[in-house]
Amino acid sequence: MQIGIIGLGRMGGNIARRLMRGGHGCVVFDVSEPARAALAADGARPANSLAEMVTLLGAGPRAIWVMLPAGRITGATIEELAGVMGPGDIIIDGGNSFYKDDIRRAAALRTRGIDFVDCGTSGGVWGLERGYCMMIGGSKAAVDHLDPIFATLAPGIGTIVRTPGRELADPRAESGYIHTGPTGSGHFVKMIHNGIEYGLMQAYAEGFDILRNKASGDLPEDERFKLNLPDIAEVWRRGSVVSSWLLDLGAAALARDPQLEKYEGYVQDSGEGRWTIEAAIEEAVPADVLTTALYARFRSRQEHTFAEKMLSAMRFGFGGHVEAPVPEK
């Protein structure tokens, strides 16, 4: 299948590469010429503009995947695409856009006959090899048309034990992607996914901070333990009920640097955690853990603990997120 990919950063570039490995043809665009050249070297057809991308994709229906930061740049790109695409074409937003923006954009595109699909995409910098977990909103017709793309990007069943009782359920979920419902629902589900991620990461971070401080001189001498954090993280990966990919990433970071000295502990939030709390408020749903996890990130920008270094290490592990420079005072 032919598809256009706009935005060739950490995830967009690897999405194109995984699709090409699966036999799909990719036309790619990025404002960075070196990024376009790198994908061209891997077999993609580079476009010098969005209009040229549409031309290179040929006759419709054409599909273009936008993989850019949420907000103004994504909105402007979709608006420009709407001016050069035609009825029956499909625009996919695979970034972390706000779901209410999706609903508004879909309505505007519908007047031009263009389908809009929102795809919450999880997998970070590891997606090229592991595959991407995808939560997809949009019309059934558009999502079904794009199924070969999603099936190639998804991780597949792999070695994960199958869940009993799912024999008659949608098999796509077992492969790592689902059609969540109408436009906006894909990014809404991914938004909640990221809110939960905040809470899980915060729990690990605080737990390891408590373990580390068990050697504190403020404790009675016979109650002080100098614990081996890399070993604890490793043993918890093996059969423990708290094992997870996030713990895997934390264990790898601790094995390389038990004191996490390369991390400042200045922890950013990319927006989805805030939107999750806003949704909880709108629905009058208590979200104590997720709210606290978000506030902990705010506090990390004032003072730093080992817990925040652990958060930074995990964020770098799954997404390649580099700490922001500490603002000058």
C-alpha cells in the first residue's frame, strides 16, 4: 500500500522504515533535508513539499500520516493538506493531539470529503523493532481501508500469553491495535494511557527513592540497609507482580548508572497527563494517583530527588526524551 509520512523524527522516521520493511511504499516529507535524505537512502521517495507529496502518491484515495508535535504545527499541516487533497483521501494524525481538536478537524475536513483518522501511537523509539500499539478513531470505512498499514505497524501477538475468553473478540486487539470508535476516541484512549503511564512511573520512582534512602543516617543504625537497587530492579523483572516494560527500562538505567548521575531530575510533561486530569474533572471521576503524579512533575522543576532521576531515566528509555535545560535563575 502507498502512504505519505509527514514528520521524520524519532517515531515518524521509524514508522516509515517499518512500513517499508513490510512491503509498503512511502512518500516522505520533513522540513529537514537531512531527514528526508536519510529516509530516501532507506528506500522512501522524498517530497520537497506537501503538494509534491500528494502528486507523488498518485490517484486517490490517498492516505497521509502526520507525525508531528501536537498543537499549532499539526493544525497548520492538516489545513495545508486539506487544500491539496481531494474527496476520498484520508489524513491520519498519529501524534498526541488533543481529542477535541480531532473532532473539530474531522468536521471541517468532512465538508471537503476528506476522511480524518486519529491514531494514538505508543511504542516510542523502540517501535521499529517491537512494533507500535495503536488506538484508532475514525469511520469504519477509513479504518478498514488502512488496515494493512496498521497491521504492519502493530507488534503482533508475539509470545504474550493469550487472554482466556477472547476467542470471539476482535482479533486486532491481540495484535496490538484497535478501532476505538468515532473520530477523537483514538487520541482519547491514548491520552488516558499516558495519564496511567504517569502514575505507574511515579510509583516506581517513589519506591526506588524509599529503597535508596533506607541507608539514611537519620535512621537507627540497626535499621539502615545499603540496598543494591540494580539487583532489586532486576529481580522484580523476574516473575514479580510489578514487572513491566517500564521496570525493564528502569532496571537498564540503574545497571548502567546506579546513582543516575547523568540525570538532573527535571521532568517534563508532554500534555496528555494534564488533559487526562481535565477529562476526569469533566466526568467527575476521582483520579487521585494520576493527579498527584502530574503535580510531582511540576514540583520536579523546583527541586530534584532520586525519584525524579528515575522518572527521567525511564522517559529517556522508552521515548528518547532528553531533559530540558534547567532554566537560569
